[in-house]
Amino acid sequence: MADQLPAALGPLLRAARERLAVAGIDDPVLDSRLIVEHFSDTTRTQAIAEPEQKVGSAALSLVEAALRRRVAGEPVHRILGYREFYGLRLSLSPETLEPRPDTETLVDAILPFARTTTGSLGEFRILDLGTGTGAIALALLSAIPEAVATGVDVSLGALATAAANARDLGFGERFKALHSNWFEKVSGSYHVIASNPPYIPSREIGNLQDEVRDFDPRQALDGGADGLEPYRLIAAEAAGFLEAQGKVAVEIGHTQKNEVSGIFAAAGYTLNAAHRDLAGNDRVLVFERRKP
């Protein structure tokens, strides 16, 4: 019950941490802090400087409910309803993949090209395939004031979340949400086509961590029998929507570099750059059309 939780901030944090630790949560220190701070509307500084600050009964009830959800296995950011990505707070919904730090590698890979293009042309057009929360497109918009982006998703729920994130961040005028199955309803040409597509082989979905398998939408995970179907589709159709000097940048599973490179090579692309994530795993490939 909520009245079992201490009503002072410092003891409340300790009690929350202990409960998550006993439940075997991987990072009970961080998760307990995120939950308590969010639902009690307090900060880390307050917890340190004013540990005896009182927490109201309504906030205690919210903390209690959140702890129960976390103990049951729900990811902490799903409970909070948002996740930070590239310095932006992005709202989540059941229809969106939870953006993760590995995907920031994709943004980093695109930014030098975006800045060069903007410097020479004064504009930069982005197509984000499978936009989800809008993470990739919105991170690029935040870094490149001249850029505009179209975020494509087959899920109306995901598009609503992405559009809301764009508005909340002040990018509503530069972000267009497009309901489309990949390129089906896309028009125009873009300087970069970016995607973090589903790349888990169908048979491996059941082996994923519970927090991914049970809470991320399967549609955003399942890449078909071998996990490569989205790359085949992107490689086959991207050229019709790409500026002459444009690039295609995709996130990959850490074992997929050779296969994805082969798919794009067969479709007339050369590998422009490969980037590893913070753990040293192959994570992002950047392609450009092969010169005639």
C-alpha cells in the first residue's frame, strides 16, 4: 500500500531503491530515482539538500503504482511516458519503439553531411522511414535549423506521437508526419533517407529481453525471416526519392554489416561510411549511389 512508503524524500528514495533491488531490477538506483523524481515532482538536488522534505499522499500513491509496474517488468521509461534522446525529451506510446542510445550513432553519422549540404545549398531535406517517436528526424532538426523532415510510419498511433513530439519541441512547422507503408505514399526528393528499420529475424523475437519483447511493438522489431527484408525494400526503392548527391543511412543489427552492404551493393550503391556504437558494435551504414 502507498502508506507503507516513507513520506520524506530521502527515505522514500531508499525504500524505492531497496524494493527494486530485491526484485532483481538491473539498475535499481537509477530507476528508483527516475520514478520518485518524476511522480513526486522533485529533483536530485532536493533529495540531497532536503532529504526530509515531505512527499504528499497523492504523489506517494503514484510512486507506489509505478514501482509495482517496474517490479512486474515494465521498462522504466514506459512508466514515465517519455525518454531522452539526443538531448530531447520524447513522449512514448504503445505504438512506438523506445528510442535507445545506439540510435544516436545514426544521427551522428548524418550530421556532418547535413552541415556540409546546408552550407552549400542552404537546405537539407530528410526522409525518416519508420519514424516511430520521430527521434531521428527531430534530433536532426534540432541540430540543423535549415532542415525539414518527413517522418513515415505505417502506424497511425506512432505518427500521432511523432507529430506531438515535433510540436512540443517547436519543430511542428518543419516536420511532416506521413502515413505510408515504406515508400508507398512518399513523394519528392531528399538529401538523406534515414531509417532504423525492424531488423530482428522473426524466429528470434521470442529470445529478446522481456522488456523489449513484451513492450516494444513487434511491428517495429520484426525484420522478416532473416531480419533483412526492410533493407532489401529500402535499397530497391530509395533511388527514386534521393537527390543526386544524397545518402541513405541505416541502423543495423551488430552482425548484419556484410549482408546489408551486399544488398545495397547489388542495388547500385557504394558503402560511404560505417559507424560503431559506444559498445564498439557495427551499428550504422551510410550509402551513396554508385557513380556511372
